[in-house]
Amino acid sequence: MHLDWTALGEVAAVSTGVTVAVVVVFALGVLGVARAEGARDDDGGDVLGFAQAGLCFLACAAVVAYGIYLIVPQFH
């Protein structure tokens, strides 16, 4: 039995990188919601914070949907 260690290493590196990226983008989305909520308490709201949060959560959802697309063979 022969294992392609280079391919295994590439898969592990890409998986780790994408996982870290999704966690960072999700954290930025939570930060946007927190800033918007803080601004709402002070002076009536922050549209930019909600826009940041929406874009970040949409990006996370897109990565998850793409992963599901890759895993489920009926989608190909």
C-alpha cells in the first residue's frame, strides 16, 4: 500500500487554513454585531456594523455550503 504523503499534507494544510479563516471571519461578524449593538445603545444604531456582520456571516455560510456541495455526490 502506498500513501501519497504530499497530497495528505496539502489536504491537512488547506483544511487548517480554511478552518482558521472561517473562524476569524465569524469572529469579525460577531464584532460587527457587538459594535452595532453598542452604537445603538449610545446614539440610535450603526448600519456599518450590521453590514459588516451580514457580509461576514454570508461568507461563512458560503464556505459551509461549498463544503457540503463537495461532500454530497448528488450535487455533482
